[in-house]
Amino acid sequence: MKKILLISTLLLIIGCINKTTEIRYYPTDNYVSTDNDEIILLDTTNLNFREITNKLEDHYSNQSNLVVEFDDGSIKKRILPRIYGNGYFKIKNALKIKTDSILIDDGYPISELKQILKRHYTNSGKIPYYSESPYKASIEITIDTSKTGKDLEQVLKTVTRTFDEIKIEIQDSIKLNIIFSYFRQIPPPPPPPKN
């Protein structure tokens, strides 16, 4: 009996060591990484959301890629987030998501994400404030600028899991375009000079 337990334990350990992790890229698995990519591991980064988004702007200016990476079970997920500014993404095609809510219609809790995300991808221009087509659809992540990489990871896990379910259901070659954005505080203008 001891030999059977020992052999079973060894096989389990070997199985865990040899277990391959699937790597999944968003917006598409056709992405080929380059030497210029910078990968931020959300599990271990000390950067907050503002700093990550600012790095993304730097990469956009330098025509290089920033990749945020996290583990979701046996899947290693790598996201190539984008920012507004290149003309490719229009605000009207973006579904805005915060940490715990979806900012469309009168607002929804994040628990309604599957229903709203499916509507967003299958809208095809029927409702004007959802995406014009599944191929123009994007998701804008706007969280508090001080939130950590771990906080961002939780939001991204929710979004990617839900997207993966919807992609299987609608059986289409849709892509998950994710935009990082935060509200920038514009300082008020100085008071007018006194006469």
C-alpha cells in the first residue's frame, strides 16, 4: 500500500511539473511578440493604474508594445492594452467598465457583464450607444488611478473570462480590444487679475 501511495504521489508531482500552461493573447492569439515588448506582471508589479497607463502612452509614442500579464488558472493571459489617440478606437464603440460597474444605459453592476458584453458585441449598430459592429467593439477599463496591478488583474480576469464565454456562444472571430483610460484632473484656470 505504501508503494502505491509513493508511486501515485510521484506521478502527481511529475504531472504538475510537466503541465503546460496555455498562453492566450488579447486582442488576438495571432500576436507575435517582439524584443521591444515590455511585459508587466500584474501579480508582482509595484506600479499603480496611472503608472501603467502612462507607460502605455510612452510605448505608443515609441511604437512599441506594453503587455500586461497574469495567470488565470492554467492560462497565462497577456493583454496588449491600448489608449485613445490613434484614431483606431472610437469612444462610441467602447463599453466603459469600472471596478464594480458598467457605465452604459443607467449603469449596471459588474455581475451583469455577460449580458451587456454580449449585447455590445452583437449590437451591429441597432442601439446607437453600443458598438457599430463586433469588429469595432472595444472595452475601456477605467479604475481609480491608485489601484494596484492586483486590482487591475481582478477586473481583467472578470472581463477576459466573460469575453471567452461569449466568443464561444456567438461563434465568431471577435477580438477583445482593451483600452486603459483614467480621468485626468484638469486644473482650474487661475483667477482673473484684480483691477
